[in-house]
Amino acid sequence: MIAAAGENNELGKDNDLVWHLPDDFKRFKQLTTGHFIIMGRKTFESFPKPLPNRTHVVITRNSDYQKEGAIIVHSLDEALLKAHSDEQPFIIGGGEIYKQGMAVADKIELTRVHGGFKADTYFPEIPVEKWELVSEVHHERDDRHKYSFSYQTWMRK
């Protein structure tokens, strides 16, 4: 899974991010390019167009939903089957898909944004008895980043 979340696991509000972190966008692009990205319909529809050089797998309950540039499925299990040829598919959100993903993911690339935010969507709590923080790199606030943040890599124990 890959996500950016605030100190209280905030992901976003009104189907949008509540911060703008250009270096995090670059990291997201670097890590996910060439891979399957698995997401819910609302996350997919929040993009102006499909992200280049990635295979989009969109989970929706709507059996009539169709979108050019996406593989449409109706469960996380079905999404993972579609992405079986990729050794490192990424679950990219939203909140409900992340909750389901916690049971099947083996790695979490989390950008922890240092701050509290008004949100309506949250990343699930990472249970430390099941997950180990194996890497953390801090990024200070600067003229392009209103908030400091840390890149964290979590591995399932």
C-alpha cells in the first residue's frame, strides 16, 4: 500500500488531499510507475485523467461502471487477481480500500505528514504488533512544502 496521512491518519477531505507536497508526488510517481495501482472509484475519479505508465484497477460496487483507461472490478480480491502479473502492485486508496488492504498487504509506503488536518477520510491504524517500521526519512518544511513529513516503510512481521 502507498499513502500519505496526517498525524491522526487523515487522508483527505471532499475527495481531495488536504496538503500539497511536491516531493511526495514525485516519490509516489517513482514508486508506482510501471505497476498496477488499485483504488476505489472515488479515488480514480479524483484524477483529471489516468496516471501515465500505470495500470489502473478500479474497485466499485456499480456493476454498470465503465471507464476508459481502467480495469473495473468489484472486490479487492478480484483486483489482486487482475494484478497478479505484477510482483509489486500498489493499493492507493481511498479509506475503505486501505482498510481492506491491511489484511493482505505485506508492505506500506507511508508519508506521515506532520500536522493535524480536517478530514473525512482516514488511513487505518497500523497495528504495531503486526507491522515493523523498517525505514524512516524526514523531510523538513521548506518554501515548497508547507508541512514537514516523513517517508516511512512498514513491513508485515
